[in-house]
Amino acid sequence: MSKTIKVALAGAGAFGIKHLDGIKNIDGVEVVSLVSRELAKTKEVADKYGIRHVTTDLADSLALQEVDAVILCTPTQMHAAQSIACLKAGKHVQVEIPLADALKGAQEVVAQAKQSGLVAMCGHTRRFNPSHQYVHREIEAGRFNIQQMDVQTFFFRRTNMNALGQARSWTDHLLWHHAAHTVDLFAYQCGSPIVKANALQGPIHPTLGIAMDMSIQLKAANGPICTLSLSFNNDGPLGTFFRYIGDTATYIARYDDLFNGKEEKIDVSRVDVSMNGIELQDREFFAAIREGREPNSSVAKVLPCYEVLHQLEKQLGA
């Protein structure tokens, strides 16, 4: 495909805007349709980014013949059904993490993607952050082997707000959203499937109806272990922090930035063409469309992550 790839983006919230900012830096791609829940706010974002078509209904965007691909930044509970709708409409699709909020939905997306032959990718951004790419290359070169990953995913979300401090229309989830990043990354970096997984959760929030604290242990078939702590109760610092403890080094990854165990910053600016993990994720999506290949973090490649989450959910009695 040599022509401009024309994209519909669904979800003009905090993460949708991150994608719009990333796509601005990618040649040969144009966002031509913006979908979101509130029409006035959607028009405001569309005007800022020069997007012509605005709607509150994804079906309107899917009906546009010019649309080649869709990026879904919508509520978790809609991901599987919307991904399938995009594929059935003949559109390539990238859905933000998580692929689904239950294993059945994830399996159905993978089956539809296989049937369609289209590019279907899930936004497992940690595969693309320059920090984690650096570690991945060290592993592939045989210079570093993971012994343990220690991961903290900490937010302060005692009310239902997004990253911009705006009220959400849906409820976030520690297991099916935030744990998915680490479960997938651990297996990806180890190059080995997860064979043991354990989980504990704290009290259920009386209003939100979700566990606000969770602890997860993982073991890969080739030996490394991972300890993941998650909280919506933590009042700073906020975010996800990865400590790779290996046989030759210790690395600390904070989104796109990387440090050694002594907190000395490692230059990862030459790892890829950008220091923006979301932009790099989008670049992979569009490159896979142009080249007619399976992308890194295709829905099929990330399905094992959701199989593990399903096992953990059963342990927790959900």
C-alpha cells in the first residue's frame, strides 16, 4: 500500500489524544474520522487536529469507504465487540490494551482476525517503549538474562477519573487492564510462556465495585520470576515502574526512560526513530498494513496474556 492510510480514531479522551499526537509525526497517515461519546467535545478535538468527519457512532466511521484502519481508544468493555465490528467492515484495527475484559472476547477477536486476513493489533505499548526495546535487544544479543522482574503499577483513583482528571463513563480494572501490560511484557522479554501464576486482591471498593489493590506472582517456563504490585490507592509517585534484575545488570524502566540499578540514566534515544512509545506502536501498526505482515503485538501474539489473566481471575473467585 503506497497511498495515504486513512484512519478513524474512536475515543477522544486522554489516550486518544496521545495517539493523535503520535500520528502527527508519521508520514503517509491521515486521521479522517473521530468518534467519541460527547459530540461537542469531539468536535473541539477534531478542529484542533484538522479531522473532517465527527460522529458519536462507530458505525458511521466504518461506513466510510475511504477509511482503511481504525484505532480504538474506547472503554475496556467495548474493545472486543468493536474490534470484531471493524474487522467485519473490512478495516484493519488497532485496539488499545486490553484486548478484552474476558478470555472469550479475546478469543473471538483472534478468530475474526484470522478469518479476515486483516491486520489486528493490540496496544501493548511496553513492547515498543525504547526502554524495554533496549532491554529486549540485550537479551536477544545474549548479554543479559532476566532472573526477576519487580513491577509496581501505582495510581490514585478512588474516584472514577481518567488521566486528564475527567470523569469516566466506565470503570478501569487492575487485572484486565493494568496487569495485562506486565503479564505480556514478562513473557515477551523472557521469550518463554508463563507456567505459574498466582494472585491476591484487597478489599472491593464499595462504589466502584473493583479491587483497589492486587499482588501477582508469575514464573516463566525458562525460570525467571516476576512480582507485580498494583494499586489504585497509592497517592504518589504514580505510574508503572519496572525493575529488571538479571545476571549481568539491573535496569529500571519508567515508560520511555531507562536507568541502571544506581539510578544512572541510560541513553536510549537511538534505539528507535522516536522516544514516544505510543508513536512507535502506531508506526508498527501502519508498517504492518503497508507490508502485509503480522505486527508485533498482534491479537494472536498477545492472546496468551489473556489466558493467564483468565486463570488469575478464576483464582480470585471473580
